[in-house]
Amino acid sequence: MQALANDVRRVDAILFTHAHADHVFGIDDVRRYNQMQKAAIPCFADADTLASLRRMFSYIFEPPMQVGGGLPRLTLFRIGGPFSLGGVEVVPVPLFHGTLPVLGFRVGSFAYLTDCNRIPDASWDKLRGVQTIILDALRHTPHSTHFSLSEATNVVARLGAARAYFTHISHDLGHVATCASLPAGVELAYDGLVVEIQ
């Protein structure tokens, strides 16, 4: 539905942060892009996430009983460090979602860090110089697996990012009131938001 609403006509690659349902259950919808692009789509994830995808979607990755029938065609690649997509360097950023290791991603001066509540010491260097960030900020009160609004605001301040969009927000954060309370350049993300990066 979001791809249709935002006129997404091409998917060149899929980067998985982790294998929770709200991050992977759209995988069957990729098949339409396979049909339009007449090619498999490369997918990138850490080893644990790839193993989970193979288990959860065994009907895609194990030889099917029949060929065709609308199965997505995906080529899986294990992330072992920075990699290039179309000549653009993608830097994986290890994070924690509670006790679960997950990945965020950096592209140039842009970083995408969702579903996290802790940035390990070694990952801060990977984020140095980030100017635009999309970051988890669930609610006002602390949570065991997500940054709170104040924790996310502190991350933005520590990084010195010029722009920040908070995502994975709950109903506890009224959009207008919350945005009015945030520092300049920081706001809640919203459906249909487009962020252009160099």
C-alpha cells in the first residue's frame, strides 16, 4: 500500500535491519518488482537475520514444489562490513534492540537507525559527521527495546546532526505537540516523508 501511495516503481536492493515481523512480512510483495524488473532483487543482512529469513520464508529459499506461482526472487548476501550498491558505499552500523543485535545503515552523511535503544561504543565512530538521521523514538517513558523521545534527542545532540526524523513512534506522541517541543531541525517522521540524500 505504501509503495503504491508513494509511486515506488523500482526496488534495486533490500537492506534488512533485523527479522522482526514488522520489518520482513512485506517480502511477498517484492514479487511484483521482480516481474517489472525481470530480475531477482539483492537482499543484504547479517548472518542471523539471513538464517531467520530462510527459516521464516522457506517456501521462497528452499527449492519449491513448482516453479512460478508468484514466488519472490531474492538473492541473499551476508553483510560482513561496508559494501557498495550502485557505486554508493553503505556502512552497516551495529546497534541493540534490547539485547538483540540489529543493524542500522549509513550512506554518506545520512544514517537510518530504527528499532534500537543502545548504540555500542564502537558504532559512534561510524556515525561521526552524520548530518541527517532517521532514529527510533517510541514514547516519552523509557522502554526496554526502543529509545525514548529524550534518549533519541540526546543521540541527535551527541552526533551534532542538522536534521533528525524520529520514527517507530507510538500513539503517546501527538504529532503537532511533540514536534513543537523538539529542538530546531528535529521532528517526528510521517507517512509519505521523502528524504533526499546525496
